[in-house]
Amino acid sequence: MNIKELLNDWASHSCSTEETADIYIKLPFEKMAGILALVDMFPGRTREQIIIDLLGLALNEIEEEFPYIKGDRIITEDEFGDPVYEDVGLTPRFIELTKSHLKGLKSKHK
């Protein structure tokens, strides 16, 4: 999802029903003011939903920007039959750690 898609989603008032975990953070006044402005602009969203959506978008963009580092192992072939090598960069580690933390969070909230 990109910013434009997120804005369209907010305008349609559709809300996510994802499981959540509690966290307490302090935000600079300027950032909180921006979030509250978005809540005023999109009254179908709570400030928590706005923060969740923005944070999710940022995490997706970070993952997309991790550089691909070609490993030695061939993991598949592309549509032209050329080899596709495993990524030994930050992406697989990020995915692995995210899955591990998600499993831990879900087990604590059962």
C-alpha cells in the first residue's frame, strides 16, 4: 500500500480489525498535532488507527528499501528460466525476526 491508497482507504472509512498489542510512546507535539489533524480530516478513524496505518506503511517501505544482496544459492528460476539467487541482505533477517516476534506476541495474548 502506498500513501495514495492509504488516503483512499481512510476516505472510505474502512477500518482494520487486526489483533493489537498495547504500547505507550511519547510523541513530539508537532507529530501528535499532525496525527490529530488527520483524525479531524478522517473522522471514521481513531488516532490509534491513524498511527497503526502510518507505522505499517513506514515498515513496508523500509522492507522494500532494504538492498538485495545476491547469495550463492539458487532458490528458483524466473519466467525466462534464469536462476534467482537467495537474498542474503537485510530483508530475510527482517522477515525472520518479524515472524519470531509475531509468534511471541500472539502466544502472550492468548
